[in-house]
Amino acid sequence: MGLDSVWHWLIFLVIVLLLFGTKKIRNLGPDLGEAIRGFKKGLSGDDEAKKGEEDARRKEAEQLRADPKPADPASTQSQRDSSESR
């Protein structure tokens, strides 16, 4: 008499249903999935914070490279004039 008998499994399922009820068993899957997602998020939370900081620094550096402000508007005009004469 091992656990391979169908009757053993039926008795086991009836006991589980009586102890926990169908509502708790029905909610077991979503609750377990939510717990696993929370655990994964907790493990990768530090990495996401570092990644967010790096992204912000990178965007700021790109913005500085994309929009350099001229020091003096008159000097930029003279640079344009000298480049056109070549």
C-alpha cells in the first residue's frame, strides 16, 4: 500500500478540501504568482535603481552634446562668415 493507489489520492484530496475549502484553494495560484513576482522585484530592485540613475546621467550627457550653447552670438556669426568665405 503505497501512494500510487487512486483511493489514497481521493482521500487526500477530500481531506485537503475539508481543511482549506474551495475558496482558499482557488486563490492559491494567483497568490503564489504574486508572491513570486514580488520576490523577483525585490531581488532586482537595486539593479533597477542603479539603471535608472545611469539612464538619467546618459540622457543629460546626450542633451549637453546635442545642444551646446554658444558663448557669444557675435563670435558664432563671425565663424559662419569665415567658413562661407573659404
